[in-house]
Amino acid sequence: MSTTSKGEKTRDHILKTTRKILVAKGFHNTSISAVIEGTGVKKGNLYYHFTSKEDLGLAVLEDAKDEFFSFLTKTLVGRDPVEKIINSCKAIFAEQEKNNFVGGCLFGNTALEMTDSNERFSEVIQEVFSRWTGLLTEHLDEARNTGLLPSSTQPRLLAKTVVATLEGAIMMSRVSKNKNDLTDFLAAITGLLGR
Amino acid sequence: MSTTSKGEKTRDHILKTTRKILVAKGFHNTSISAVIEGTGVKKGNLYYHFTSKEDLGLAVLEDAKDEFFSFLTKTLVGRDPVEKIINSCKAIFAEQEKNNFVGGCLFGNTALEMTDSNERFSEVIQEVFSRWTGLLTEHLDEARNTGLLPSSTQPRLLAKTVVATLEGAIMMSRVSKNKNDLTDFLAAITGLLGR
């Protein structure tokens, strides 16, 4: 028996297509009719899976969150914890370049658009930032404890700085559309980590 | 003879009020009727000063840009160039706290909302980021040349990192609404600058 039913496939198709629309247009500018047109799913079927636009938006964020943490796990690879972080940042910047600097970070975009007005969206995004920071903190803890970083290193502070720099870098390179910016920011992060 | 005519006062009143609306709602969600309601200016008068919503949005960005660079000049003060940068970052975070973490950075918000779709908006924001980075680079150049920073310091790279960290920090603290985050990010930037 397959665990992916037709209903689940439809739900996933709606989530992935809506994510693309949300990245391009933001939550407020995405209408339910644009989702219906983009997905080709009938209105009744859409509302069978998601009771409201807010519900759909939250499900898209949750789905993107799960995918992002799989991506982080896959990209945090290397010979030591510092190299793992640098490789993961490289992979994030490579995604940004692959997308021609368009769209940027769904979580960052939604943070700026929704966080003041919608607590449920805010909670998911806060979870993304804090789990991401937590993951990097674990790696930096290990790096400090094994002497790869000086004993004065503050792993949580450094992890937050790396995440903030990445978010700022994605924002700034979206504006400049300049590949050199990403190269610079990667060099900056590499420097932060003492390499 | 006063150089501030009644027309200029009205124009400025429209700019400042629209800026508040744009920070709260973004460009796409701000209707001309909301601007008319918020400013109390008649439609004809509004269109006398700004020919379109895009025109108004651009003028708001230009006005905010001028104000931001005055703010930077006023806050880049201290005994030496490194202290100047730290004090300016402190002042930026103090603004963020004063606004209860609501609204964030108009340039950052507009970057994420508009940069992929509107080249004119994108140009103004790119100018903000590059002039800001340029100003910090000059200070860091001076710091390196006077031995306040190691000779291996790359002023432009470090300046970009500071700006990216600030933008990321404003984004992340808007989500967390937690004052400790700003304290952490200020410590991180202070650390970046070797203090």
C-alpha cells in the first residue's frame, strides 16, 4: 500500500505551486483565484485541503520549513564542523544564484511582510530562525570544544551572526543582482569562522 | 523670504505620512485612497504633487534616503572611526527598539517587496546600500591605516558584512520582538570590529 494517496499528491502540488506564487508576489498580493489558476485545482478541492488563504499560507510555510531543514542537513557536510557550515552557506548562495537572485528567502520575505500583523506566520518563521541558529550553534560548540575555534568563541552569538549575515546578504544581492556580492559575503562568513 | 512654501509643506506632509503607511503595509497594499484618507489631502492636490502611486512611492524612498544619510552622519560620532561605526549601529538598533520592533527598515522591506518587479525602486535601494557601505568603508579604511584594525582587514568586505548583519538583525528581531536579540547583534558587530 502506498502512503501517498491521490489526495496527498494534490495537497503537495497545491503547496509547491503556491510557494512559487508567494515567493514572487507575497501573501497579500496572492489571491485565491491566482492559486486556482496556477494549480489548475478546482475551488472546492482547494477548500477541501485548506479552509482559508491563511491556512494555505501557513501550510506552505510549514512545508518549506521541513524542506529547508532537510536541505540544511544535506548541506552541512565536510571534514569538520566549520567546513560544514561554510559548505552549507555556499549551497544557500548557490540556490540564490540559480534563481537569478529573484525571489530570495521565503522566510525572510514573509518575516518582513507578515510578522507585525499575523502571529501564526510569525511563530513559524521564528521557529525557522531559532532552529537554524540552534543547528549552527551545535556545530560551533563542537568546533570550539575541539580547538578549531578559540575558546573565547561564543557559539550562539556567532551562529546568530552567520544567519543574520546570510539573510542580509540574500536581501542585498537581490537588489544588486551581482554575483560578486555573494562571493564577498561568502568570504566574510568564512572570515567570521576563522578560515 | 521663506523657502518653504505652503506647497512644499504639503508635499512633505504627504511624504512623511505615506512613509508610515508604506512601512506598515508595503507598497502593493497601500492604495491611493488610503493615502488620501491618511494625509487629509484632496485627490487633486495629491496628483498635483505626484503623478502616480509609483511616483509617490519613489519620492517617499528618496526622502527617506536623504533622512537616513543625515541620521548616519549624526550618529557616526565617537573618538575614533571604529567607535563611530559602533555608535551608529547602536543608534539604528535604538530606533528599532523605540518602534517596538514594528515596521523595520523601509529600504529592506521595499527591497524584498519591489526589487524583482520595479527597476526604479531597485535603483534607489541599491544606492542606499552602496552609499552606506561606502561610508563605513571610509571609516574602516581610516581605522586600518591608523592601526586600529589589523593590516589584513578588508574594509569594503567588512563594511558590507556590517550592513548585511544589521539588515538581517532588524529582520530577525522584528520576528522575535526580543530586545536581547539586538544586544546580541550589537555584541556581534562590536566583535567583528575587534572591540
